[in-house]
Amino acid sequence: MGFEEFRVRVHPLWSALGLFDALIGFWLLAKLYYAVGGLLGLTGPWTALIYTGAQATGFAVLLYVLRREGNTLSSVWLGGRGPRELAYALAFLAAAWVLWGLLSALGAALGLPEYRWWSRWGVRGPLDVLPVGAMAVAAAFFEETFYRGYAITRLYTFTGSMALAAAVSIAFFTLIHLFFGPRVMLCILGWAVLDTLLFIYRRSTWASFYYHVVNNAIVYIVFPLAGLWR
């Protein structure tokens, strides 16, 4: 199977900067933003938007990189975007949830500790869900831009190896979930593999975005609201 759709115009210096920004740079910036927030005494659900701010900064950098490459956002957001892509996304997501359960059970059997990541922002009421939900939906857009649309296309163009491009993207995507602990990271690894396979199979950033945004909406909006009203 050929992957010519994933070949884009690259620049040795600017595309390398773009890859750093997309794979880990924005995340390092988020750590800095959170450190500043901590010094200012910021706490509670609205601090979730600090991560969104770091991602928006990384996205702004990436837009500049695209200009220096001689590209547009269409070199990142590629492929179909219609009902067929949504249907594939939902099918892959259903498989991902099954895989998540299996990997979580494996993690428990291996004695990997479980971190209650959903309690990180202290959601105590419906209004608290607003910033966390906004962060989650924005993260789906930014992370698909960074890890699938940008990173995989540039890495594939540079190396000619889709397997290597996918592996690097998956590895870094898993790494940024370090805070959630080893058992969740194991589950994220499986989730990211399916997301990446969807992107490559459908040759569509939109398909992987649908997969990601539906997942995040359910996990960060529907589940917390359901928990509040139990």
C-alpha cells in the first residue's frame, strides 16, 4: 500500500522545529505554564485551560512553521470529512474501548498502580465541567493536528517509513500522558495505536479527530455530569 498522500513539502530546519513543537514542545510549555500558575496560586477546574493555552501557543508556532515550509493547514488536515469517516471513527473507538478494558486488566495483573486521573481538576458541579470539557474538546483538535496530521506526514516525508513515523508519533503521544500513571499510559498506548491506524487507513485527519473528540466528550463531559447526578 502506497502512502503518497502523506508526502508534503518539508524544510530541514523549519520542519524539524515543527516536529519538536508538535511532539513535545507544547507539552513542555504546558509544564512551564502550570508552574507559573502554581506560583500564582491558581487551583480548581479552570486550571484545565492552562493546558489549552499551551496547546494554542504550540499551534500558533506550527502555523508559522507551515508558512516557512511553504505549506497551508491543508497539508496537516487532509482527507475526507463526511459521514463515512465518522462511521469508521466510531467503529475504531468502540474497538479502542474494548482494548482499553483489556489493557487495564493486564495492568492490574502486572501490579501497575491506578491513578484517579478524572479527579485531577476537582469537578464538583455542572459549571466545573465547562472548562474541563472545553479543554478536552480543544485537545482533540490540537493533538490530532500535532501527532497525526503534522508529525506523521513530516516524519514519513523525511524517512520514507510509515512504520517509523507512526511509532514515533505513538510513543510521544503516550509520553505526554505520563502524569496519569503507568496503567493509564498502557491503555493510552493501545488507544493511540488504533487512532493512528485509523488516520493511516482512512488517510484522513478528520477521521482521527472524530475518534478523539467523541472519546473526550464522553470521558470529560458525559461521565462527569452523570457522576454528579447519580
